[in-house]
Amino acid sequence: MPVYTKDLDSAFQTAGAKPGIEVWCIENQHLVSVPHSCHGKFYTGSAYIVLNTVFPKSGPPQHDLHYWLGNDANKVDSALASDKALELDAALGSCSVQYREIQGQESQKFLSYFKPCIIPIEGVFTSKEGNLSGEYQVSLYSCKGDHVVRVKEVPFLRSSLNHDDVFILDTASKIFLFSGCNSTIQERAKALEVIQYIKENKHNGNCEVATIEDGKFVGDSDVGEFWNLFGGYAPIPRELPSAQEQPVDSSIKLFWINLQGKLCQAGKDALSKEMLETDKCYMLDCGTEIYVWMGRQTLLTERKTSISAVENFLRNEGRSNGTHLTFLSEGLESAIFRSYFGNWPKMVETTLYEEGREKVAAIFKYQGYDVKELPEEHSEPLINCRGMLKVWRVDGDKLSLLSDEEQTKLFSGDCYIAQFTFPGNERDETLIYAWLGHRCTKVDKTSAISHINAMVDSVRTNPVVAQIHEGKEPTQFFEIFQRLFIFKGGISSGYKNFIEESGMMDETYGEKKVALIRVQGTSPDNMQAIQVDHVSGSLNSSYCYILQTGASVFTWIGSLSTAQDHNLLDRMVELLNPTLQPISVREGNEPTDFWDTLGGKAEYPREKEIQKHAEDPHLFVLNINGGDFKVREIYNFTQDDLVTEDILLLDCQKEIYVWMGLHSVVRSKQEALNLGLKFIEMDVLVEDLSPETPIYVVTEGHEPPLFTRFFVWDYSKANMHGNSFERKLAILKGKQHALEAHHRTPRKASSRNSTPNGQRSLSVSSNGRGRSSSPASLGMRSDYKSLTPDSVAKKLFHGSPSYNSPVSFSASPPAEPNLSSGTAESLQKNGNKDIENLPVYPYDRLRVISSNPVVGINVTVREAYLSDEEFREKFGMTKAAFYKLPKWKQNKLKMSLDLF
């Protein structure tokens, strides 16, 4: 929590208390708050402070603190901005990462706060309102950047134009885009976003837009009008090569900064963490990047001295304004900073027993709700699991199609390919998994990937491909299989030959063999039984187990397991062998035979197993230039950052997605998969990614809900074709329907039941119903199409709505205001329509922990009952804007306010 003191500037008194962006400016050597309506407007003669606060799902708030210096800002204001930023950091508990931002050289993180751009304004900021009048000022801007654009106003002269950049000429009635012949498609597309911004903010949405190609000067009235504004056409001269800047020393140097501000070299290249003492400040010189590390025990005055010393160092060395300066407090080091020090220990988070879950359940019960167990996050399937599943076992060059019963039993020594076809957004979608067992052979692993490539070509839908390893399966994989056994050993000839050649014992599961099987899952439609080593150390109090002794069968119930776990245990025993009569044993009451089978009693985990919250996802651009592989992060990403010329990687920690733009240089899913593996190997931008992290490969235009859940997804944008410039121009001119991708029309039934060898089949579970009877799956989109003809669907899914029936989350509007069926999904779709008639309650009564809680409301959308004024005060946005955010971001904001 922020530590506010009486000495803190009054403008900072509530800084960092809410998530989002806050901006201050130095005016007459005083700090003033900049209203939200003026965010993104920066005056070249002023200095600013920008704070971005994020509330993660777990842990303390995260603060990024920037001070921005205009090119015409005086030295006094610039120094004051630096000092005030340090004071704010101290008030925030020295828990912010600070950045110096120079006009025209801003970091991508800073620019991402003010999308699509910031346009520096000549002059000095004033908090007094003034009336603008007079003739419209014609302005010429240069635009640079393909993902984050830097906009600079240049003199309105023909000599300002060149062949390398993109320019925007803003006049009273028309905005012109001039594209230099050497500019990229992405730079031109990004400039169109700036034009849209100018059109909406300076022209109230009413003006024409014209595009001018460099070198084209006849046959177009817009071209003639453009050049007439410059006094007529004249060729743009080719720029002479600019003088090369002096190369910066590439060696890494560490300097200690003493109390007098003198820099003393402490190390070079071979650096270790032990060199950093907690009562000192240091400068790490990486050439184009400079880091100032401030020990926890340093004083505010020492930090101010250090920053002044580093800024003087940069001036005296003649370093470019493009040199980025970052300030890090001890304990907040970035992954890149740590990478410069050898053997920096991994960041270890303390694991504490989390009682919050039980406490919240108790609070709900106290308020009158019948709460048996709080649901897990993301408990609903992300896709419609009532699709068709086919599974093949890999055996070298051969694939063996498994029966419905066989496909629920996987072996650790084998590799498998699972193909799942399901109804998506107006067409069928296909997921193809390569599942690689712990003990599979390298030959089978390589063959599995080769078979997938062949399968991709044979499937008429454009499938999503995934490589997953045993023990790292994503939740969606288990939800597709619904009921799954994973046994030790293997059946493939490759595995059999391997253990024979190695002289190893064949541990392949058998009903008469000793086996210990852990049962896990969330529901009867998502449950697994996984064979583990039959020793006492494999037990865990959070789970239930099946123990086969050869002569009898025990079921072991852990002391921290739930009633749902016990239900799943009974079901899995029946599926394993319906004739079994197991002996039920509760933890602490085990007979001697039980421990003898496990080789004797030993210690095992007895504390509740807590699943770590996933951090926010990160989006990266993967740049491939010959053998060079570079990665750049896109901050505060949206769907618009998925550029068709790019290869992008979405890192969600538990899995990563490689997104292939249709106009990217990567053409095969195998190549994209290799890029995902290469990203994991880098281990610099994102640490602790396991080599076995699941990797999905997604093609533009065929993004599944697994991927789109991280965005506010607009399918009309996803269904356009053409390069990024053509798409942006069509949207800007309201002609996006003319670019609808005809090759992405909905798939028909002819492809729905196809397999790699052209056969058609239908998967039916042993109970005679369709694969999924999950209530959650009945609440999927109303536009899902059936996988089978109506007559077959009615027979298979008797008693349940057919695919073609209009099913949705929210039924017809109730007579009284009620959110019990609509929940946040309905609010996200319909905005204020579902909440305008709800009763209003104060924030203190709506909190999860409240001394006077409201009863009789839908607790999943507590925020909907706030008044519009209090909602804006707490969330920093309107309700309509909030419900347009992705679900994960909504939950994150609600958690920070104790409303989730």
C-alpha cells in the first residue's frame, strides 16, 4: 500500500490507489494533475510524470513510473520532474520501476499507454482552460514505427518529405497520407490509425481521407491537390547517407556511485549479483541501455544524487537521446537486467497455505448462500466439447487409429495424435494435438510431428496444432477427452524395442500388476486417473488414489480431498474395472497391507496443494532475419496488434501460442512450432518457461476461443483479407465489407467427419449419449452448427437441445431485474442494457468482506450494482467500457477492489 506522508506533494496524495494511468505536469515549478481528457497531450516545453498501476491476481500492486521531458523543457522543470518521480516512488514503498522518457525517443512501454500515438504540441502546458479560435492550422507530421508509432510535427515544407518515412498532412477539410517509397506496409497501416485519431479528435469525425503514393503525380485529383498545397510538384531528392554515429562500446560495465556523485568502475563483462551492495547505488552501462540499481538501504537523497550523476555522465559522454535510462530498486530487477549477471538466483516466491478460499466460502455461508465449494477460475470449457474426437497411436512411420474405449487410455512410453473437430464461429474448427509421453522414444516423438504435418494438409479446415508433454497438459486437453487414464509403460514397438535393448523392466500397466493411480479432475466430464510410482512418497493429502495390490484393490481418500473428489474416485474405479470391489481407506486409517504394498510408510505432502495464479499474458513479435532471431514485447496489446505480416507469440505461462499472419514469412506450422521452442530456450524476456510448456500454432483467420479469450475479439476484423494497410484503409473509409475474405466461408458438413485417410466416423460414449453431456456445453453460442444431420443429433442427444436449437446464456428478459442467468458474458455483449434497471448499493456493502453485506444479488457481478458515479470512481472508467474488457482483465480489476 502507498505510504503517504505530510511531506508528499499534495498532487500525489492518492497516487497508485487505483489501477490505470495517472498523469502530472510541472507548471510554474509546481506539480499539477492532468485531467483524463488531456492524457496523451504532451507539450514540448513541459515536463511530465506518468504512473501506470497494475493490480495482479496475486501479490502487491505493480507500478511503472515515467518522467517525460519535452525537447524545449527548461532544466529546472526537468530536474524537478526527476526529483518528484523519486518522491512518488518512495511513497509507493520504493516498489516502482522508473524510466526517463525523452521526446521523440520514448520507450515502447510508455507509448503503449496512449494508443494510437502521442502528438507533441508546441508550447507549455497550462491548467487554465482557454478558448481556441481562428483559422485551422495546417500541420505536417512524420510517422515512424510499425507497432508503436512515433509522431513528430515537422515544418510544412516540401523539403520535410523524404522517401523513407510516412507523412500525414492535416488540412481543414481533408487529411492526406503520403507514403515514402521505402516505407513498409506496416508503417503505412500504423499511420492510418493516427489519421483516424486526428479525424476523430480534431475534425469530429467529419473530413475526407486521401492516400498519396511516393512517385505518383498524375491521374489522380487527390495527388494534384496534395502537391498544390506545397506550391506544386517537384521531385524529392534522394537523401545522402548520414554521418555514421560513433559506435557505442558494447562491453558491459558496472559503476558504483558514491555520495558525491562520482562513478567508480566496479566490474566489467563478468558480473555477479554479489557485486551489488544493498546500501549503495550502481549504474550498469549496456551501451544503448543504462540501468541505475538502487539498494534497499539507500536514502532518497542518495538516489537523487545517483540519478543526477548518471544524467551528467550521459551528457558528458555525448550519448544519444535514444539511450534508454531505467531505474530499478533492489528486488524489482527485470529479467533482462538479471541476465547481465552470472548465476543470478531464480526469483522464488514464498508458498504459504492459502486459507482465503475457505474464508470466502464461510463469508458466503454467513450471508445466507448455500456454498458447498467455490468454483475454480475458468471452470467453464473454452470451446464446445461436444465435437468429434479421434486418436491415433504413433508407432514409427505407422499410425494406429484407436477405438472409443482405447482412446481414453494413454501410455507414458508412447506418442499419440488427437484430432478434435468442434463447431466454432460459423464454421467447424479443428484442434490437432501431439501428446508426447515421458518415456517415449525420440523416433516416435519425431514421427508424431511429421504425422501432424501430413494431417494438417489432409484436413479441410485450417487446424490449430499443439505439441504437449505428459504432465503439462492444458486444461482444455483434459476437457476434450473428458475421461482419461494415463498409464506407465507403452504399447508401441518403438518402446518395446527400447526397453529390450536397454535391459529395462517393462512397467506397462496391467490389471494384475501392482499399481498406484492418482485421481484428479473438476467434474464427471473432466476427470483423469494417472499412474504414479507405487511408493508412499507419491501420495498427497489433496487427492484420492486407487491402489492395485494384485490380490485386492484399495481406494485411498486424502484428508484434504473434497466430496467432488470422492465422487470422481468412484466413477474412475468403475471405468477402470466395473467388477472391482475396492476397500475404502481414509488417510490415517490405513491397514498394514496397504503400506506393505507401497514398500513401507514414508513421508508425503500433507499440505493443501495451491494452484498458482497465472500472470497476465504477454505478446511478443518474433523477428526472423536470416539466422538472426529477435524478440520484442508489445505492451497493452489489443487485437489490432495482430498484424498480418507478423509472427507473434502470446505467452500465457501455462501455454504459449504462436500466431501466423497470412502475409508473414513463415509458411508452415512446423516452422512456427520451432520458433515457439526457440523462444522458450531464450529464457530472457520471460523466465522459468519449461521446455515442456504446451505450444499452440494458430493461423490468422482461424483463431479458436482458446486464443481469442485474451482479446476483445472482433470477428469482422478477423475475416478481412489483404495486407494490413489495405485492411486499415477499408475500415477508415467504411468499406471493410469489400475486403471480406471469400476463402474463409463457413465449412459445410462434407468436412466435418473426415479423417486423414478420408474415412468418416462418429464418436459415441459408452452410455449411448454424445461425447459431452456437460451442462456447461449446453450454454454455448446459438450459432453453432450440428456435427451430424438433425435426425442423428436428436437420437444421440435425446433430452438435450440440438446444435441447431437457439441456446444462449441469457433467456428472455425476466419480469424483475435479475442477473442470475446473464452474468458477465451477457453484460459484455449487451453493455448497459442488462444493468440499467438493477438496484444500486454502496461499494462497502458489495465487497466480498463486508460488515453489512447485501443479500439476494448475483455475487459474480457485484460491480453491476454500483451507481454509475461510484463505479467510475472505483474503476476509473464507465460500466460500458469495463464490460468491453477481456474477462481476465475484468476479474483482475474486480479482485483489486475486493469485488471478486
